Amino acid sequence: MPHHRQPPSPPPSRSVAVGTNPERTRSHNRRVVLETVRQHGLLGRSDIAALTRLTAQAVSNIVAELVAEGFLVEQGRRRTARGQPPVELAVNPDGGMTAGVEIATDHITTVLVDLAGKIRAQRIAPLGDVTIEGVQRLAATELAQARGAAGLPKRLLGCGVVMPGPFEVEGMSSVGSSPLPGWAGQDAGQLLTEALGTPVTIENDATAAAVGEHLHGLGRNLRHFCQIYFGAGLGLGVIIAGQPYRGAFGNAGEIGHIPVVLRGLACACGQEGCLERYASVHALTETLRAAGVANLEPDEITKLYGQGHPALLGWIEQAAGLLAPVIAMLENLFDPETVILGGGMPEGVIDALIAAMSPQPISVANRPGRTIPRVQRGATGRLTAALGAAALPLLDTITPKLDRVALVQDEATADGTGPAV
Ligand SMILES: [Zn+2]
């Protein structure tokens, strides 16, 4: 048999290029320009060209479009010593909004965030019917109600939805406390795009929570951090160099299913002794229920903590004892600036967990001259995952790909067509 040579595969950097489709390149470059202005606040055209590595002509064309469409506004001229002072551009807060929706097992949180990153509306509604139709109906109603408030920009640029992960794991479909029965194996993105009437990006709750904390909470001044998220189970979001780390299939950070107790409690994932069987909202309510506590509302649990309820204190001690070495492991793996605990756990209980972890096990984070604590409670509370979700429609298509701009430009220049916009 003759030996056939395989066609040469493109170099790796080419394989991530936006592609040669001019429409896609154009919309990509528009989003890059918009995001660059959004991140920097006020920029002149030449600043934008320098930051995005697009040509002055390309930037000029894109800016003209974005101003005409109401995404950018001109803010007058900057004072300079000599020459033509540049017109500065800013995002138009009223140019549009993105929606963030968190579908949890017992509630749906909806937020609307404008182009300047300001929260314009927020709602939390109890979720009783977790069937596909029930979730579709409530999510659509909540989004419509949020958008109906007076004085909000009409344009909706997309919607990020967070649901409990993991996604599409063989033999792990019933992971956790069976978050949303009926949704396993379904195309959640498609089902929710239909229900909400806007393009939907799906993310797992812990990753979205880390993005929310990064944009709106404690993580604002941090580039590298881990966030342990108390959601339907126990998740982990990892921000590396300012970007969420998702893994190859969007399932990175499924920390709740790391076994921490030899021959421990059986878990729905099929293993025994998983971390989230001991350290999660589900584990806490299970413990309190077994101790005869009927009212498991967050406020009530906080009250029990104040009263020194023995079952609650015992749970905190055990959960903290199991979490502490896992956090030290995260520190050794990722060398983060800090580890944040957040999500649906009452704040007082999170504080108690952190206090009970002390003294923390030795890890690479145990160094002199630390300016921030190794472990701290998040600042965005119950909205955190929904806020991260609201950033997805913009973040997903723009921010992680800023390095591709140069590539698009190179390709365009190489064949003499100039940059496509
Ligand atoms: Zn498990």
C-alpha cells in the first residue's frame, strides 16, 4: 500500500484564529474595541489602536459604527500640550444590558447589568417546579419582570445562565443532591434560548460565581484566586491571570466529589466520602434536620449559630476540618492570592467555618509578608453567580481572546486586504 502523507496540520496558533469569515472577524473586532473601552473607562482612538493592535483606520471605522449604534459615546477632548487633542470615548451605560440568571434548586436569581458594569435590576424568586417547563416559565417571567422596570435600557445583548454542574459526565449525571431532575442530558442552552428569546450562554455555577466575585466583589483587585462555592453541591471556580479556568469540557473545579473520608458517606456520584457530603448546604441541612431542626431558612440557621446549637457547631467543626486540607491543596496547586468562600451558605456560618480552620495547614500560601488573608468570605453574597452569568455574553466572546486580535490583523495584512471590519 502506498504511503499517503497526511496534509500538514495548521500550526496551533492558527487553529484558534477567529477564521476567515469576514462577518465573524468584523463582529469580533467590534467586540474587542467595545471591551477595551469598557475596561479602561476613557480612551482616545489612538489608545484603542495601540491596545487592540488594530490599525488606526480599522479603529476609526469600528468606533464610528459603535457611536452610531449607541454603544459608545464621545466625551469631549482631552487637554494636551500640543497638537490636535484626541476625542475620548466611553461606553454608553444606556447602550444595552446583559442578563444573568442563576437557576438553583429552589430559586431563580435574575440580574441586569449595563454596559458600564452597573447592576440595574435584581430579583430572586422561589422555584417550586423544577421540570423543564417549570424552569422555562419562571425564568422567562422573571427576566420580563426585571426588564419591565422603568428607566432601563431596552437593548438586551445576551443572557448568561448558570446551573449546577457538572455537564455531560458519564455515570455522574445524578451528581450532588440531584440538582435539577429532568435536565440531565438535555440541551439546556437551547431550551433556555427558546424560553428567554435571547441567546443564552451556559456556565457552571462555581465558575460563574468566581467571575462575579472578580468583577463585582473581593476579586476586583485580584488576578489569581480560587472560589469555593456553596451551591447545589460544592464547587470551585478558579481565576487565573484574570480569566476563569474552565478545563477542556467546562467541568474544571468539581471539588465536591473529591473523596476526603475513607469509607465515608455514600454520595450520589457513586463514590464514598465525597467532600460535599460533609461541607455543603445540603450536608448542613441534613445534619440539622437529623437534630430535629425544622426551619432551615438562612436567617434561622444564623440564629441557631448565635445560640450555639450543638449540632450546628459540630457540623462546622467537622466541615472545617475537611475543608482546611483541601484549601491547602488548592494553594499548593494554584498558588492563588487568596481563597474565597461564597454562595448560598449563611454569612455567619462561612465566617465560623473560616475561624474553625485556624490554624490552617502549611502550604505555599503560608509565607511571611502576606497582605490579605489566605481564606476569606466573598463580598457579593447570593447574587454572585448571577452577576458572573451576566458577564458571560460579553466576557465569553471577547476577553479571553484579546490575544487573537493580532492574528486576525496579521492574516488580513498578509493577503493585502487590510484589516476586515
Ligand atoms: Zn460524590
